[in-house]
Amino acid sequence: VQLQASGGGLVQAGGSLRLSCAASESTFSFNVIGWYRRAPGKQRELVATINSAGTTAYADSVKGRFTLSRDNVQNTVDLQMNSLEPEDTAVHYCNARRVVDVYKADYWGQGTLVTVSS
């Protein structure tokens, strides 16, 4: 499984960025797919995920500002980030999880850096 992340960059506070994660397999083949991030000096945290039923989950800190969407044809999961804040500065990682019986497999894309200047 390969996950190719793109779309990071430098933006001023209040601006927008769109991250894209392209999967080498159908996004429906994963139980959950989405984005995590790790800010400098902090632990990795969940940003937003979508499960195979289409249910989305967001970190409280991004609710109302970020929107996760899935393209079934392109096998991509995009994260639209609006009203960005300096606290959103982090390396963002695409993640896909597959669960079969008691076995769990996590797949990670390379990180893409989002920097929000004040």
C-alpha cells in the first residue's frame, strides 16, 4: 500500500490550504483513512478521518474549519483547511488502517509540512 501526500506549504493565518492523499488501492478497502499531524515538540494527533461507511471524525480543534472528503474514482482523500491558525503548523501525515479479524495494519504516507505564519 502506498499513500502519496501533497499540498502542504506556507500560508498566512486566516488562509487556506488543501492536502491530498492518493492511495494505491481503493479507499474503500481500508476501514479508516485520513490525516494526522505532529506539531513541533508535540505528539502526533488525529486531525480528521473517514471510515468505509463515510462517517467522518474531526479533532475538536479543527471542527468547523477543516473538511475531509473522499474521491472514489481517484482514490484520494482530501483535507480542505480553512481559517488556518499558527497552531495548525505541523507535519501532516496521511494514514490508512485496515482491520482483519484481530489484526490491524496501519499505512502511512510521507509527511507534508504545513506552516501558518501569524
